[in-house]
Amino acid sequence: MIDPLLREQFARTLDRLPTADPWPALAESGFLDLLAPTGAGLPLDALFDLAVETGRRPAPPPIIETIAARLRSPDAMAVDDAEASLVASGMDAALARNLAAAAAAAQMTGAMQALLEMTVDYAGLRQQFGRPIGKFQALQQQLAVAVEEVHAATVAAEAALVGAPERIDRQRVAVAKIRAGQAAQILSATAHAVFGALGISAEHALHHYTRRLHGWRMVHGGESWWARELGQSLIDRDVDFITAIRQLSTPAETAP
């Protein structure tokens, strides 16, 4: 994790970005060179907090993708596909996918945190049968499940973004992308059920979050693709299930 003051500064930078052309302000802020060897050269865990803050905004520019691309292309700007940019600049294709997928999972957790807050707040306002729908036990159970899913996805995404950018652990990335995708499906369905037709109106922010979440699910490998990768990697290691779980829980720097 990064210093809370740095995260706060990044959040303020996001909130003040010009809508028409945010890139000069972002370049001047120095955040785009967070991971670059010629810039701050920070480890991956610094990227997690910035990805969460970015994901919490309804329509942010591709900041995290650009930060990742600048690992190999110092002048990269407005990069929509970090994986393609990194491969084009010479990075191994598997490693490029690992990094891009982990960054996407982290942004998904930020979007889900904001979406969950919106949904819980609205459930306390929308009235049915003379009381807020958030008072109904059936909906409370759905929201409780959504909270658990978002928390699990957040833990998995944070665990994936550790260590040096070019030593990111593929199994941890697989878990993060799978859990983020599963949580996004559950939360999106619950949120749209709570908001009803209001959530798909052009004026409301809800659909901006849910559309981005489903888009992030598919980029750099969906849940099924990463599940196959994770399963095959465990088969190749030829270890029992408990040992495999322990290895996933070992910090990437010391994992065998």
C-alpha cells in the first residue's frame, strides 16, 4: 500500500482532471511514472491503491493502463490496452497479460466498492409497502452476499499486486481475476434489482459502473480462461490441494 497522503493526493488529482484533455495534468502530476524505472520505480503494491481510486470513478481515463504501459514505453499516453502495449514494446506475452489482468482486477474492486455504497444507500431510500426496501430480509441477505463477494475480490486483487512488476505471480493473478469477475456478476445483478429502471437511465451513474465491470471481466482473459490457467498450473506442480493453497498464500518474493 502507498502512503495515505499520496493516495489522497491522487484522489484529488482525479477529481480535478479536465474532461476534455486530462493527460497534460496527469503527466505533470508524476503519477503516470509511478512504476517506471526512470520515475518513482515503486513496487506493484503502490499500484493497487491508485487502481482502486481510479475504479471508483464512473468514467475515468485509462490511467492505470498507461502507468503499466510506461514500464516499457516511457512516453506512452492514453493507453487503452496495457497488455498489447507491453507486448509491442518487447515484454513477454504471458507476463504482459499477468500485469494487465491484475490491474483490471484492482480497478474492478474500486468500481465494486463504489457500486456497493450506491446500492446500500439507495436501498435505504427506496420505499415499498410503506418502508425502505433495505429493511426486507430477502434484500438484506442479497446485500450481505454482495459485501462478502466484494471483500473477497479486494483481498485477492491486493494479493496479486505485490513485488516487482516483472515478477508478478500468475496463480495469484488468476485468483484475482476469477474472484473479481464472480463478484462483479453478483453485485451488478443485485444493484440493478435494487435500482430498477432508474439504474439504466442515461442520467444515472449505475450503468456506467456495471458496463465497465462486465467489460473488465472479459479483457485479458475472463473467469473461464483464468480458471483453466489456474487448474493447469496446479496440475503441473503436482501438489495436493492444501499445499497449493499454502503456496498461493506465500508472498510472491519468497514463493517457490
